[in-house]
Amino acid sequence: MKKILVTGALGQIGSELTMHLRSIYGADNVVATDIRRLEGNETVESGPFEILDVLDSCSMAEIAKKHEVDTVIHLAALLSAVAEAKPVLAWQINMGGLFNALEVARELKCSFFTPSSIGAFGPSTPRDNTPQDTIQRPGTMYGVTKVSGELLCDYYNKRFGVDTRGVRFPGLISYVTPPGGGTTDYAVDIYYKALEEGKYTSYIGEGTYMDMMYMPDALNAIVNLMEADASKLVHRNAFNITAMSFEPSMIAAEISKHIPGFKMSYEVDPVRQAIADSWPNSIDCTAAKEEWGFSAKYDLASMTEDMLKKLKVKLNIK
Ligand code: VAH
């Protein structure tokens, strides 16, 4: 990767990945794009930024040509809970945007990354230690777009030779962007509420296991996969990766070690609970380890310690 175009650069992954890429490849070599410009935002101000609606294929191609990019990292998409509330819009953005980005990569001979998700699995998928190659029959629009995206990216690799690569992200946890429209975002929100209120009411029920990962591990995974030797890749779209699997009472217990008296309660949201229930309890990431050396550094204890430390600074809490 030398000159990188990032779509959705102001989103949960994009806002941190753009800064991470700029620290590695140089600020001027990472072109951040998003549908709106946030004045004063670090991602906007620290290097090239363009306003881009990923449904506008001409603008995407123009920006890619103008900056002579060799890599497209396509992140712009609706997450699971929002996608379930707006399924038609989710299909239009998640698939229309992906198609436009793949076409740019094909025309300009760029390498290509886009994330899939554990949301690409469904109720008939083996729930524990979910294999890399298995049944994928998701019942959510988010999952349908993720499976379709995996298939489309593999097609562009086989049919047009585009160097497409992707990972199936678990829930991602970070202190930089506030909780968004995902199902796993309870695991972000809980840290904010623990510090601000000393309590949290979870919309995901006790005992609901989901795979999770701290954002620094996710950022490293993207760079390591994109820099990996293509001849070693048996799979491409997309690799199972995870760092940990936990359920709400486990993260509450870890937080309580730092905030004595922290109170956890539950008010289950049936929509997001149904989405979570359709996802694996844990996934197997042997293929990613064997084909490009994937590893994760943070577990629940070390992530919790770092999240609380960083959020205290961000929220100006002593
Ligand atoms: C979501 N954070 O909740 C995303 C992710 C595995 C979950 O895809 O929609």
C-alpha cells in the first residue's frame, strides 16, 4: 500500500484507521473521504480529505484518479441495527457503495479491502468455534449485505484479478467514536455510562456471548492483511478474526474491578437481541493465523483497563 483512499473515514473504524494509516504511510498518502466534512475533526484536518457519497460512482472515480491511489479501503456502510430499521437503504448503501468501490479498484488496478462481519453468519451456522468455511444464511439485511459483499469481492478477484481482501470483524470497541448503530455497541456504551453514572442498563441480555475486539487489534489486522504475501492467501473474503468472546455480565464484572459499586441491569431490546442471538458465540480464526499471521494483543482485562483510562481523559473525569 502506498497511496490509500478510505471511504467512511469518519465512522467508527475509519476515524481511527485513517490516523493509523497516516502514521505508517505518511499523512499525504491517505485520502480520507466521507459523506460530510466535520470542521476541526482530526481525521479531516490531518491530511487530504474529500466529501464523497459512495453512491456517486463518478465522484469516487475522480477522487481516486486525482490522488492516484493504489489501494481502496471501503468502510462506508450501515451497521446491523440501523440496517434492520432501514433495510432498503442498507441494501442501497452497503451494496451500491461496495459495487462502486470495486469498480474503481478494477479500473485503476487498486488493491481493495472491505470488512465483513460475524453478522455474515446466521442461525443455521455452527454457533461455537464457528469455522472459516461454513453455512452462511443470515436473517438480517446487514448479514445479507455482508455475505453478498464477500461473494462480490471474491468474484472481482477471480473474474477481474482485483486484489480483494477482507476480515469478518467481531464487535469492535473503541474510545474514540461514541457508540453507533451496531448490535455490539452496548460493549462501548457500558464504559461511558460506568464512568458517567456508575451504572449501565444493557439492551443485550445476560448470557449472550458475542465475539469482540479492541480497536487497536482491528487496525493492526487490516494493515497486516493488506501487507501480507498474496501467494500465501488461500482465503480472501473474508477471514474470521476475533480477540475474545464475552457476555454482558463478564464485561460488567471486569468494570467493577475498577469502579467498585458499579451497577448492571438489563432491559433487553428484542430487535438487537434477536440479531445477537443469530450470531456465533465464538469463531475460529485459524485460517487468518496460518495465512497471514493474525494475532490479537488485548483481552477483556487489558481492554477494560485501557478503555477506562482513555475515557477518563476524554470525558474529563478524575
Ligand atoms: C454491528 N459493530 O454491531 C457491528 C458489527 C459484529 C458486529 O458488525 O453491527
